[in-house]
Amino acid sequence: MNIMTIDGHQAVITYDPDTDRLRGEFLGLNGGADFVATTIPGLRREGKISLRVFLEACAEEGIEPFKSFSGKFMARVKPELHQRAIVAAAAKGISLNQLVERAIEHEVSA
């Protein structure tokens, strides 16, 4: 996976072939805390600095640094998939919401 955990916070890591650099972007923050480097140790070091500066700035401004999640979101799927999902949920005796929750849980648990 392209996820790096730095001080308990997850960041998605990508490679930019144009600059030959690794780029990290923290997930779940109420703002940007990006970081770049050419090596994994450098990326980890820059990530720690970026996160620290971001959290300090939030504290100074009285801003909540982390996004909150309601547990609600909208997903768009092909009508045929929607219909098949309704049938599958009914066959299992569960709601469509429960079917989707199980599918997401399966994907993020791997």
C-alpha cells in the first residue's frame, strides 16, 4: 500500500516522475500538510516536520486540526449494480446499507 504512518497519522504517498520525488499528503486533516523528499527516510523526516508545523498552527489559531466523519456519504454506481445490490441484500435478509457497510469493511480490512 502507499500509506505511511507518521506519529500515528496516515499519509498517502505518491511518486512524481517529473521531479523524481516522493510526495506525502496526510489524510483526515482540516487543511494541507504535504511533504516531499527523494528518499523514504527523508520523506518520514519531512512528514514529521510538516505535521508538527500544521498542528502548531492549528493550536495557535484555535482550529480543530482533524476532520470529523458523520458516517454518511453518497455513492454513485451503475443502475444495474444498484439493482443487483438490492437483490443480494434482500437475499441475505439485510438492508442495502448493511451490504455496503460489509463490502467496505471487507475492502479496508485487507
